[in-house]
Amino acid sequence: MNGLRLKNSLLLLLTAFIWGAAFVAQSVGGEAVGCFTFNGVRSLIGALVLLPVIWLMDAKKKEELKKLFLELL
């Protein structure tokens, strides 16, 4: 149980760090470029980060469905 608690605390700390760093980046980035450009680039970066995650999750789901189908046969 202690290991899970430590893991959760570290994930919370990581989330707070990312949140704080993003706030600073948004403040600096908002001054350097326009609002629409900043939000467009931010959305593009988010999409590029999520695409591999979506691909991996989809591959895992396909593997689970294949395994389930073979068990039914």
C-alpha cells in the first residue's frame, strides 16, 4: 500500500510541475506571438503527443479483441 501511495504522490508532484511550467510557457509565449498562433501551435503539439498514445491503445485493443475472438473459436 505504501508503494501505491508513493506512486500517487509522485504523479501528483509531476502534474503540479507540468502545470506550473505550462503557466510560465503560456505567459512568455503569449507575449511573443499572437493568441491564435500560440493556441494553434499548442494544439498541434498536443495532437502530436497524443497520436502515438492513441495508436498504442488502439493496437492493444485490437490484440485483446483478437485474443477474445480466438478464445470463442
